[in-house]
Amino acid sequence: VIDITDEGLDKGVVPVPAGSHPAFFQRGDTSAASRILYAQNPTVDSNARDCGGHGTNVGSIAAGYSDLTGAGDHDAEGFHYALGISPFAHLGATKIFNCAGNFDVPVPFSTLRSFSYSQGARIANNSWGASVGGAYNTNSQIFDGLVRDAQPGVNGNQQFAEIFSAGNSGPGVNTIGAPGTAKNVLTVGASENVRSIGASDGCGVPDTGADSARDIINFSSRGPTDDGRIKPDIVAPGTHVSG
């Protein structure tokens, strides 16, 4: 189970209601079981609905399923828009941004992660963070602990993989964001894709920002951390990616 820690996921209700996105059902079939197993919401909103679409987008990139053959379902090269890296994985939502766009976590992250772990999650996608100039801060420390033990109140170590974005603060040293500055998390920067679409993508990146996998895109944060550690740990295509 992949936990999508973001602004919600699809309609944010489990069992999923009618009209939920087919990419999150088994084999893309809305008459089959949904692969979204839980949706936890500590925010002021009434449920874990994704009002802005960011969580749904990254969720589909991670685990969307699509074998549709319509003209609007794939690009010119035949790649399916909603087909993710792991299309048979299950998903869970942890909503930490409310529908007003505000970071809204009134409970400890350990409470949220303990619940995710109890539902079978062992990895989380965190496409969020704060620009801190490479500093190792309290949130970095918290997530270092949660990687080792996602359920501090339970005997033993319940290990949990935390994947964080490096941030969007661009070139220059020490632009890596937190909690991506944590020591135990896997921090991911953005390389260019190699995919011409004849226009800018939804983030305003033109084709010149998606023409070489050897290039780091200009918005991607750089390391090292301010205490000298190498970050990010890995880079992956971060432009012209469709969900």
C-alpha cells in the first residue's frame, strides 16, 4: 500500500462513491473493487477530497491503471495518460493540506503514520515541503524517526519508507527543502523528461525543459544540506509527466 500524503486523493471517501476515477479501481473497472483502502483527514475539511488535484495526479503517476484506447486516453506515442508505475498497488490517502490550500496538521505525524502502517502502508509519497535553505529542522527529525519506527507506541520497529521531493527552489547550494533534508528519507530531485508535447506543460515548462534526461530542470532544489550531506539522493523525470 502506497500512502499519498498530500491534499487528498480523488473524492476522499472510503468506500469510494460513484464518479470516482477509474484509474484507482482494479484493472480500471469501476464495477470492481477500488484500490484506495483508506482516507484519513486531520484537516478542517469534512473528508479527504482532493480539491486541487495534486494528490490525485501524483497518486495516478505512482499507481494509476489505464488500458483505455480512446483518442483522449493516450498520447501520440501510445503511452496511457493515467497509467502509473505500479498499476496493481493499493493506495491510501493522508490529507495534510485543506481545500483552502493551507498546511493543516493538528495531530502528530506519528499518529498519522501509525494509522497508515496499521492499514498496510509501507511507503509514502510526499510531494511537499518547506524551503529552509538546506536546514535540518524539527520535521526532518520527526520523519527520520518515523522511517525507523512508524508506530512508536508499539513494541519493535515498524519500518516505513518515506519518499520526499527535494523542493522547487531551484539552483544554488543549500536549496534543498525540509523534510527532504532528513537523513533517513529518500529525497528525489527532478531531471528533465524526454518528451515533446509541442507546448508548455501544466507547470509552464516548454519542450526545451523536456529534451535531455542528463539535465536537471531549473526549478529542482539542490544540495548539499547545510550540514554538508549529499541531497537529493536520486533524481527522476519531473517535466512533461502526465497523470
